[in-house]
Amino acid sequence: MNIQGWAEIALTLGLAVVLGWPIGVYMSRVWNGERTWLDPMLKPVEGLFYRAAGVDPGRSQGWLGYVGALLVFNLAGFLLLYGLLRLQGILPMNPQGFDGLSPHLAFNTAVSFVTNTNWQSYGGETTVSTFTQMVGLTVQNFVSAATGATIAAALARAFIANRGEGLGNFWADLTRTSLYVLLPIAFIVAVVLAGLGVVQSLAASTQATTLEGGSQTISLFPTASQLAIKQLGINGGGVFNVNSAHPLENPTPLTTLITAVCINVMGWAAFFAFGRSVLAKKDVRALAVAAVILLGGAASALYVIESQPAPALVAAGVDTSAGNMEGKEVRFGVPSSVAWAAQTTGASNGSVNSMHASYMPLGGAVTMFLMQLGEILPGGIGSGVAVMVLMAMLAVFVAGLMVGRTPEYLGKKIEAREIQFAMLAVLVVPLSVLGFSAVAAVLPEALAGLLNKGPHGLSEVLYAYTSATGNNGSAFAGLTANAPWWNTTLGLAMLLGRFVPAVAVLAVAGALVAKPRLAPSTGTLPTHGPLFIGLLIGVILILGGLQFFPALSLGPIVEHFDMLQVVARF
């Protein structure tokens, strides 16, 4: 550990937050239908989409209509992507000659990209064609991210409404977020990355001469364009098997910084966009501060842990002065790896496949716990701030019951219906993670996929279902997931983790939109000061512990305790 390392981590996390503010202001204008500087260019294109789809963007939908449109759109996206993956072998732009995917792998992959998870049970450069990468996976990287933004936009309208009826129009929210926000920024980032050496090619491969004089075939893909939206959409699923550890996807320290900032900047932007939209900047700033404190604490813990030498390397007499560098995913040192890992597990998606295989046991525990908090630090574009708002509602409800104050948040009274749906969104994560992990830990078909046995194997199982349910997409490695059991159950976990909270948030919005907007009174709990921030952090940690501590005997820490190893094996 040194000052340079701490500064590198602070710079990466700080840039994402600072750049998120102006982008959030712009995103809020897009959500609210206000005029933007892109209107002269994109307004005609937007209108063309509406006419082609037969959509009236001015018609507001109730929460059931909004949910129905969201689910139908994502079902259609799943069916289309599943078909592309299965029929890949006969589709054009397949210079690699790849066959179609198996039914269970196509199911897992289609669900993964539709849910904004981007878990990969396959090696991208050896499995998926150029056409499928561009038309299937990259498109879903855009619209799955935009779907998360629609949830936050609808929830914001529910808070600002005074005895309203509708939450807005899903189709308009989806179109405007994709067209005005994601597409222009992704275009700029893609051009910058391509200029910095990230490959962008439609050719299948190129031949290179090695230093020893031999010949090497290097796979090529339109990487920069997919990488840009992969990061900005807080997605994963790169074209290379090791993704951002690959030199053609992440060639320099500067590309590491750019992509690491991009993976979280839109999540922070959604916080600021929500605050501007609900006219409660101070209150939402408190949510962002809580998220920064938790993420900064996790990054600090990871840096301390990963700066220690790995015991196996010490025993082998290897120079360990740089810390635990074994297998670090972004190739440029422990600080950049730690900043990356903290952000990708604190966000809704990781973009490095098998990213935590080489972490120390406690480091793996930290990354797993970050995901089990609910992917809210800052989470996906919109979905993170939406779930964070549910956490805030739970905090004011509990505090109100304890001190006899009216449970209100952002001008709306919080009652039983809102809390019931909020708890549904929160509890689906531990139920899915622990339920699937418990079955997999004793089922022969599941255990056959584990390369590591004992406590570490159980950690891999727990991490896989945590990552899938949290729509994260990173892995502990050592798990052969391309098998019917794993592809199917991980796909189901992704669906539960994505759409149950989405429906619950929109149900909360439906209940709130019809309520009157109240002015603060002497009985209203302040929700923007240090006391509330501390209360919110406490609620988040307690709810995260619902799955972490019951699974402690299955987690990476048990490798250090003989008694717990016996319990885990039993």
C-alpha cells in the first residue's frame, strides 16, 4: 500500500461521482421531456420510432400498464436473442464459422443479457459470432440498461405527483433514454477507445508473428463499440473470454481508467437525475453519500487485503512486494484492480469474467457482500437508485415506528402497502441466493461442475447465485457453469433478481402516485442529514446480512477455521 495506490482508487471512484452530476442533470431533462441540445437532430428520429410502433408518447400508463409493457418488451427481447443464438450457424456475418448454441446455454445467455446481468458461461471469442455480438448482445446492452432507467423515471414521477394516476409512458421512457442518453455517450466513448488501441474489426482474426518467430492467430471483433455500452450500461459480457483483462479490450492504463469510470458513472448519474426530478436534491444526495461511504469502505478494505502477499506465493519464494498480483484482472496493479472490483460488485454488473478467482479469501468475501447488499452502490442505471429509495423508505418506516414520527419520504406518506412491496424487493435476493445454493450444495448434477471441493467449492456456488440474482455477472471461477443445471438455475436466479424487484418498485410507485404530496411538518423525520445517512447505512448492512451471515459457513472465510470447515462439509 502507498499514497499513489490510495490516490488511484480515490481518483477512479471520485471521477465517476463528479462526472455523474452533469450527466444526471441532462438525464433528468430527458426523463421529464424537457428540451435538450440534441432535440433538433433526434426529435424527428424519435417521432419516427413512435409512428412505426403505433405509440402515443403522451399517453400516461398506470403502474400495471407500465409493468405490462416492460415485461412484454423484455420477453420479446429474450425470444429474439434466444433465436439468434440458436440459429447463429446459418446467419450472416459469421466469419468464425461458429455453430448455434445449445438450448440451455442459449437460454442462460439470452436471460443474462436481457436482465442486464451479462453472466457468461462461454468464451466469447470462441462461441458467439460477429453478427450475434452486434445485433443481439450489443443491442441488449442498450435496451436492458434503458429498462432500468425507466423504473427510476416512473418512481420519480410517483413522488412528484399530487393525487396523480399515471407513471408516464414506458415506450417513451425507453426510447428517449436509449436515443438521447446512451447512444450519444456510447458513440463518443467507442471512438475514444478505438483511438486508444481497443480493437474494432469485422474480420475473424489476424495472424501475428511471436517473439520466438512462431505464428499466432488473434481473434478480432468489433470490440470498442460493444465495450463502450458494456461499461456505460453497467453491463458485462465482453467479446473475449477474460474481457477487460484482455490486451485487445483494455490495452493501457488510460483505457483502464476510462472504462472503470464508465462502469459506474451512469449509475451515479441516475441518483442525481432522480434527485432533480423529484425536487429533493438534498434528500437524494444523502442516498448518494451513503452509497459512497459503503463503496469507499469496501474499496479500502479490498486494498488492504489484496496488498498482502498470497501465502502460496510466499511459500514458493516468489517476490510478493507488489501484493497479491496473481491473476489480477485489469493487469495494471492492485489499486486499479481493487477500484475495478469494488465498483463492479457495487454496481449491478461486473465486466470481467471470473474476476475474483484470484482474490484472497477475505477479498472474495468483501466482493460477495457488496453484491448481497442489493447492487445499490450505485447499482444499474435507475435500478440502483430505485432500490436505494426502497431502503430509505424502510429506514423512515422503522424510525417512525420507534420514535412516534410520521413515516414520510419525499413528501409521501409511507404505509403498509409500500413496505410490503419494498420487503418483497429486498427479500427475493437472499431467498434466491440461499435457496439455489442450498440445493446445489447437495445435488450431484450441480457438484459435478465444481473443480474445487470443500469450503472453496461452496464459496463458488454461493458467489455464482449471488452474482446471478444480483444481476452482476462476475464469477469466482472454478465452476464449470456451461451445463444444464447451472445454465438453467442461474438463468432463473437472474430473472428473479431483475424482474421481481422491478415489479415491486413499480407497484410502490403505483401506490405513491395516487397519494397527496405533503409539505414537511414538525412530525416529519429529516432525510438529508448525518443521522439519516447513518440510519440508512445500518438498514442496508442489516438487510445484506440476511444472506451473508447465514451463509458464512459456506463462504471464503471458512477456509481459515477448522471447525467451520467441518460444518461446511457436513
